[in-house]
Amino acid sequence: MTARGYAGGVLWVDLTRERVHTEPLSQEMIERYLGGAGFCARYLCEGMPGDTPWDDPDSLLVLAAGPFGNPNRFEGGAEATMAKQGRMTPLDGAFERPLNIYRCAYAYVNQSRSWLPDPIGGVSWVGLDRPATSVLVPLYAGGLGVPRSLEVADVLRVDRDSMWTAFNYVANYAMLKYSYMIKDIRAEQGRFEARGFGGRQDVEARALALWNNEDEPGARRLLTEHSASFADELLASWWRLADRLYITYNDGYINTEDAIGQPVFYPSWWLEAVGYQNGPQSYQKPADQ
């Protein structure tokens, strides 16, 4: 049997002891476990007993991404393996539970500052969908409400007024060429989160001045408007990012105003690993047939 789709080895990195070594990928592993998903399940089950604490320094982090570095690993009850007799049986196992798991609906960080009045000092930084491809939106404890774009979502409808849909749409499309698209996504993330963290000093100072002047309603309105304005601009920008990713990486190419159809296909190491060089070069029948 000739292996297709495998790099031929396993790289082990010990972060605690700062050691690195490789081991060959056995034929038994290839035949018994299905792709990266099967490999992850086997290494985790064998290397980590069920009672291993989540923060144990000997915990394993198993990465088995494709040629474009997509980190998503889908799970559920459908995983199965085929016995030698051809029977399908459930495969017991699990992937590691990262913070950025594909089914993450939201993530948040709560911030409390005792030197400010609670309505100003308390902030929830909320990011809808998975953290790696979303942006944290500041929601103040003293706000009068949540921006509507954070309140609406329908998994069965593409709603361009929904923040969750915008983030989820981009996250799913990025799986096609993750190692390329994540750079565009992180650039937008950095731009908005720098504004979110850096721009809060001004609005909080103004809100505090209103609060100290006994204008509590004015302070609350200001904080509410700040969150709403940030969310509105973020939502519009993320849908523009979705459109830009579609145009730029359409059909496996890179398309820019300077050059359309720049080829960015599979890397050579991956093509060699899957046996691309052994594929048919011609479909002409031999002369003696």
C-alpha cells in the first residue's frame, strides 16, 4: 500500500524540556487511523489518561492541519472506523478542546476597575463566534442596552445585520486558505482592537466627568453610544472583509488590482507527500492497444 496525503513523519516538540525529535509514520498508523482526525484521537487517548488535569505540563497538543494550516477539527457522533471485515464501528476518542473550537458561539473577558464608578469601571469585552477570527466589543456595565447587531443571529439565514453571522461567515470561508486569509483577518482585528483599547480613555474620561457632575443619565448615554458606534463600524467593516476575501482568494488564486489569477496552489511538500508527481501525465492509449 502506498501512503497518500501524509508527510511521512511525526514531529514531537517538548516545550518544557526544549527538545525536538521526529519519528517515522508507521504503515500500521496509516491503515488503522483515518487521517489527521484519527491520529489526533489516538495520540490523545494514549498519551493523556482521562484524569489528566487541563493545565498539566505533560498535556499533549496535537496538530494535524492540512496544507493551508486550517486549525479546525470537526467532531460529533459520526466518527467511525472500518474493521477488517468491513463493519463500521464507533470510534471512541476526542480532540483537544481549544478556546477557538469551531462551535464556539461567543467569548468574553470581564474587566473590573475599583477606582472608577461601577457603571464606567465594569466592562465586558464580547466577541461573537470563535475568538481567532472575531473582535472584542466593549460593553459597559452602565450602558443602557446592547447593540442590536449583537442580539440577532439565525443559523439558517445570512443576516447582514448580525455580528455573529458576519464573524461566522468569514471564519468558515477562511478555512479554504487559512494560512493566507488569517493574515488579512488579523490585520482587521488589530485595527479594531487597538481602537477599542486605545480609544476608551477618552470616552471614559468624558463619562467620568459627567458622572462627577451628577449627570448619571448623560454618562450612561455616552457609554451606550460609544459601544453602538464601535459595533456598527465593526459590522460594516467585517462584511467588507468577507467580500474582499472572496475576491482576493477566488478559485484558489490571489487576485489583486495589479495581477489577477496569481497561482497559490498546494505547497510542493504536500504534493509530493500525496503522490502528485506519480499522477497521469497523459491520457493517450498506448500505441499497442
